[in-house]
Amino acid sequence: MIIDSHCHLCDERLRPRQQEIISVLKQNGLESVFEVGWDLQSSKDAVELSNMYDEVYAIIGTHPHDAKNFDDTSREYYKEHAKDKKVLAIGEIGLDYYYDLSPRDVQKKVFEEQLVLADEVGLPVVLHIRDAYKDALDILCANKDKLNNGILLHCYASSKEMLREFNKLDCYYALGGAITFKNAKKDDVIMAIPEDRLLIETDSPYMTPVPFRGQTNVPYYVNLVVDKIAEVKNVDRSVIEKATYQNTLRLFSKYNR
């Protein structure tokens, strides 16, 4: 069995299909999916969905796009619901300089505040970093004493050289549909990720893998990610399934099936 470590079933494109998608997870080889919030409301939705379905777990936090809306109400909700047995991590948090939908100084401040919060509640962090890997690394290094429960770089998209720097912080890395794109050129990064630090994801409804690119992504397309990694590493897909499953359990220690 495999786990989609990052999806958004509460996105408006997938919300009407939630029951349908969840009902076919197991027949497509998936044990569970991790529903990731991006702001206060979507985090509440993630918690609610996780309580409705055995196969769904929640990750709660404020995305850098929405950092400008992070406030005490958000913080208190995340802090309180971090205690829930099906809430696994604080995320997705970080920096996004590609869209800059929140001012960069605000993104940095909120990123640090949520790193502190994750340490307080004893949960790992799931990071969204886009066009900001150096600044993100600097913030992580400055808060190294707060990084006691694990770090996952969702949809890792930087170089193998930068990966070496993140390795010094014992980071985990999730790969998704982008590695199947014709112009991805990520084989060297795939090979460079330590075997015991690799996870898989879809980020559905985004980042749909080939051959379904252009359509709405769904969690069971994570099988195509597994296939691509196995192809690049020249191993049987069962090797990737086993490694990524074990890595997911190690990082998300509250996960219990």
C-alpha cells in the first residue's frame, strides 16, 4: 500500500467528488491520504474531513500565499487541534516568491511563527517553498533549535546542490506529478534524495502527472509518481512503495493505521 502525503480534497474542484475519490483509494493501492490546509478555513475543513473518513488524515496551517491573513485566531486553532489524533503536522507553511501574494516580510514572519508553533505542539512541519529556497534555508537554520519533530519539503523543486544543504537539517522530500513532465529534468535530484528521506504526493487537484496533465489531479494518480521514480532509479516499483511508506510512517509519528 502507498500513501499520498499531500492532497487538497477540500479544494473546490475536488470537494464535490470527495466521497467518490475516497471510496476507490484502496482499490487503487492507497492506504491513506493526507489532506493539507492552506488557511484557517481549509484547515478546519481538513480536520472535519479526517473525522469523516478513516482513510483521511489532516495537516493544518497557513500557506505563504495567505500569510497576510494569519492571526491569533489561526494560531489558537492550530494549537488546539494539533492535539487531535488525526492531525499529523503543521503545514503547508513557508515562502512563495513566485506569486508574492503576501508581502515577503510577512511571509517570513508567519513562517517563523508557525515553526515555533509546531515545536510547541510537537509536530513535524510541511513546507511549501517556491523561488525562495535560500531564504527558507536561512530561516530554518536560524530556528534550528525549533526543528525537533521533522521537516518535509513538499514538491521539492530546487537543485541537488541545495538538497545537500537541506540534508544537513535531516529534511524529508516529497515528489509529485512534476517529475513526469517532459521538461522536468529532475532525474539527478531523484537520484540524490536519500532513500530514507523520500515521500510521494499528488498535490491534487494540482500538478497532474503525465499522461493526464491538463486534467484535474486525484490522489490515485500518485501511482504514476511511483512508476516514474522506479524508472529513474531502475528498481521495481515495490521498492519505492516500501521505502516511501516506511519514510512516511517515520516522519508522521502520529499516523496510526
